Amino acid sequence: MCNNLEKILRNYGIDPASCKIDEFKLGHINDSYKIGVQEKCHFFLQRINHHVFKDPEGLMENHVKVNAAMAAHYGSESASPYPRIIKNRNKKSFYHDNDGNFWRMLDFVPGSRSFNIATDAEIAYSGAAAFGEFQQVMNKEFPADYIPTIPDFHHLGMRLQQLSNAI
């Protein structure tokens, strides 16, 4: 295990010697790892690509707000299907390492799967249903309360126009 991951885990109060670390190779932007701690609990550790997300602190501030919106909608943080953010020893939602990287840790959702491409209609339907449910919850939020981390990234009208143009 690289020394940097050891330092990051310690910052989250986790003994690296008690961990099984598996690189999570799906995804296009961030470096991700599944962290198993003594086979008792699992976490998802992610290096936020600060070349793509120019404001990682703002991104995490948004992430905290989304989690709060999900907890309010589902009645509690534990009832929300959205992964809980693990705070580090400094009570922050991220860890900023000496190399300028930003890391976040979340609960790993048991049985979760990730797809870069929908290989069949059922996967596409499930993804669309999850996105629709997410939009329904977030529709109660005020966009001005969130920090734009990539210009127009969440501009659904623009995305629909891009889809229409592609079709």
C-alpha cells in the first residue's frame, strides 16, 4: 500500500494494517478504492480529480448539502439510500493531502454496482429511475444554494438539447 493511502486512512481514524484495499476501476474521472476494515465494514475512498473539479471544497460542500436533502426526504441519514460522508479527524468532509489532492470517504453501499455503459434495457431503466428519484428529491432544493463546480454541468435543458442534437 502506498504511504499516501496509509496517511489518508489514518486521517480518517482507520488503521491501514486492518484494511483490505481494492482499486475500484470503474469510472472516468476520479481514482477510487473500496476499503474493507477487518471484514466488518466497508468504505469508498475517492481522490477527487481537481483538474476536472476546479473547486473540490465547493464540490464537497455541495455533496454535504445533497446528503442533508436526501436525509430530510427519507426521514434520516440512515434511511437514505445515498452513501453517508465519513468525516475525517478534523471533522471535514474531505482530506487535502500534501500533494494537493482532495480525498473523500463514503460508506460503501453493500450490493451496489457501477456501470460505465448500460449494456441492456434493464440497466438503463434502473439508472433512469434512480436519476428521476434523485431529481424529485433535489427539485425541492434551491440551485442558488449550490456552488457551480463545472459550468452548466447540471443544466438539464442544455443536456437535453445536446441529446437532441446527438440523435
